[in-house]
Amino acid sequence: MSALIAQRNETRRLLAGRLAREFSIVDPAAVDRCVADVQARMTHLGVDPTPARVERVAREQLVGMVKSEPPSGRAWG
């Protein structure tokens, strides 16, 4: 079981790193938390949390976070 947990943690770390580079205006800790939350929700709902699924859902959430920020709060424009 610990090998499965280690693999899940490694996958989460890789996904969070890739998404943090893509969404550089979002705090990397928030990106990591988002990926971890998506994995946990999928597992809780009985959906296989494959890396592709987790990345897709986390990316959708991060896009929503970026787009929901008011223009006055944006550092980039």
C-alpha cells in the first residue's frame, strides 16, 4: 500500500509542478492543494484518478481561479 501512496504523491508532485509553471500567477502552494483536492475528490467519488483526469480537472479549476480574479487584482494586466 505504501508503494501506491508514494506513486500517487509523485504523480501529484509532477502534475502540480507542470501546472504551477503553466499558471505562474497562482501561488504554487495553491496549485499543489488544487491537485491534491482533485485527487481526493475523485477517489472519494470512486473515479479512477488517472494523471490525465486529475490534470484536466485541476486545469479547469485553475483557469476558473485566474478568470474570476477582478481586473484590479491582476498583476499581469
